[in-house]
Amino acid sequence: MTSVLSFIIVLGVLVLVHELGHFLVAKFFGVRVERFSIGYPPKMFGFRRGETEYCVSWIPLGGYVKMSGEEPGEELADPDDPRMFGNHSPLQRAGIIMAGPLMNLLLAFILMPLVFMIGMNLPRFMEEKVEVGWIVPDSPADRAGLLKGDIVLGVNDKEIGTWSEFFESTASMYNGDTSIGVMRNGKEVSLSFDAEQLKAGETLGFMPPMEPVVGSLAPGFPAEDAGIQKGDRVISVGGLPVGDWNEMARIIHSSPGKPITIQVYRDGKTIALEVVPRQDPQSGRGLVGISPENETVVRKYPFAEAVMMGFKRNVQLLDLTFAFIVDLLTFKASIKMLGGPIMIFQVTSEAARTGIAEFIAFMAFLSLQLGILNLFPIPVLDGGHIVFLGIEGIIGRPLEPRYREMAQRVGFLLLILLILIVSYNDIARVLTQR
């Protein structure tokens, strides 16, 4: 019940805010609004106030604001009525259309500071010193000469004391050369990283120390079937001794579909269990369905700092979103990474169970994505309507209905294709989780 309720709240709020943007700006410019709907017909329930009908409809895939004279060729009682949408200037109509996506972006920038004020559960290591526990072979960290046990003291001459500060300092490290100062055996050492390789999408490639102790198991995955239990300490995988969680995970990830023996220490005894890692359809890596023990702390920020942190977080998410879009368009990222309603339902449910801050953070993230998606220059989306208005402004008249209809058909087909892709991805994820 909590999962369904949280899903309804998230979608309801995002759609309401989006359509409210269109509605308020339309009213501001004196456009007659005939209907304000959350969801698409058939209508579930509603009421009329003044000239506008407000309703909630059954199909929860969005919403709409119906304005008089909005559609080209629409039959009008008085074509010269100044309250008709089409009788307003292209700039005013563009403002009405832009208001929906901009309201979603604004909502994200309002919600995210709340997350930092309420306080999020962070891994305890984020508040600890930056000790190197595991280095990915042939990563920038490995090539730069970083060693296990090094303590990172600063990044680009900026002093840092915790992992949290380290991640903040390296968020924009791709903009130039990166140097890291470390303490090694009582001596300070400076290491340089290859900025060009980092720009290509690499991470530095090192993690904090993490004991190979099982914190939780995913139901139905090979680890549970093999008899691995919460609290087991993994001491070897495939005959190779392991002392760090990431070291263990690397061996498992490289063994999809291959039987491997995992030795665990439990209640004073060493137990050998055979496991066949399941291949992840997206990454191709082997997975057994175990997660590490994660001690967490709640970190809260005062108002001013929360606003700053929320703003920075949204900027980071925008940057990541546009980078992902570029990767999709250049075929560097797989369309299998896209998700639809089922994925949103699952993530929303998990966020709601984790805590109110995580729930609000996910809502802010989705609002940001919805705002960006609707600005895409695709007919049937708000961005497509902006393109039509831009053409109208250039040629001095509305685009001919036949050309507009052709473009909208193409846009509709693209939207249907996207829905089919994300739905297929959702179903594939559900099936592979069984």
C-alpha cells in the first residue's frame, strides 16, 4: 500500500506542478482555460468553477490544460475573441508553453534544499578520513602510483579531511589537471592524474576500506540459494583470498555463469559454498545478490548551507543528465539503461521505505528529468511547440496545418517508440530479478 501511495503522490505532484505552470501563465495573459486535468480521459471525477472544469482522469500518464483556440483548425464561436490562445503573440504563447517545464525545474530547486535540511542517511565512511582501501587495476589511481593505505590530504592544493569533501572537490576535476596530496608512511607525496583520460569518462578508481561482510541478500539470487547468510565474512572466492569487499566483487563480476566456490567464516567455522553468478543483462557482469554492511549517519545542514548544497546537487544532476543524453545520441550509452513507469514505481517505493529525505530527493530528481524531457524539440512535447512558434516568428505566420500534423505524427511515433523501449526494459528487469 505504501508503494502504491508513494507512486501516486510522486506522479500526482509532478503532473500538478507542470500543468499548474501552463495554467497560471495562461490566466496571467488572459487566455480562457476550458479544462485543467490530472491524467488523461476518461474522467474519474471533477468539478467546474467559473469557466474552467477541473478534473482527475483515469489514465495516469500525465495531464493537460485545454485552452480555447489552442489547436489549429479548431471551430470557434468568435475567431477574433482576444481570450483565444491563438490570438496571443508568439512570445506570450511560448511563455505559456515554457511555464510547465520551468515549473518542474523550479520544483527540483525547491525540494532539494529540503533534503539537506531534513538530513539524509550517508555511509559512515563519508565522514571519515580518505583512506585508500582498494584500487581498481589499471585505473588512473593505479597508473598514478596510489597505494593501499595512503591517506588523501588534498586535491589541487585544496585541503580535505573527509570522503564527503573529497567527492565535492573532485566533482569538476575533468576541467583540468588533477593532483592529489597523500600521506604515505609518515611522508607527504604528490600524485598527478591524466586529465585527458578523466575527460573520457574514467573515475579515479579507488575506494575506502570495506570489510567483505555480507550485510543483506537479494531474494531469489544465487547467494541466497547457495546458503550464504547475513553476517558471513567472505575469506576467499574461487580459491583466491580476499580482504576487501571490492576485491571480492571484482572476482564475482568477472565470473558470470561460471560456478565458483565462496568460503565464508560463520560462527567460528569456515564453510565452502558453490555459487553460480547470474549475468546482468545490462552490464554483462556476474551478480550473486549480496550487499555489504553499511553503517550510516544522518547529516543535516542549516538553511543557507542547505540551499547552496541543493543548488549544487541539482547542477550536478543536470550535468549528468545532459552527459547521458549525449552518450545516448553518440551510442556510448545503451538504451537498456532507460527506465519507465515500473522502474519509477520500484525506485519510488524503495525511496519511501528508506526515509522522507530520500523520497523527496527522488521526487526532485524526477521533476528535473521531466522538465528537461519536455523541453526536447520533439512535436507533441512542449519543446516541439516552442519550435513551431519559433518558425512562426521567423516566417511571420503559423506553420501550415498539414506540415504541423506531419511533424506531430512523427513526434507521436517517436514518443510511442520511447514508451515501448522503456516498458520493455522495465519488464526485462523484473524478469531478471526473479
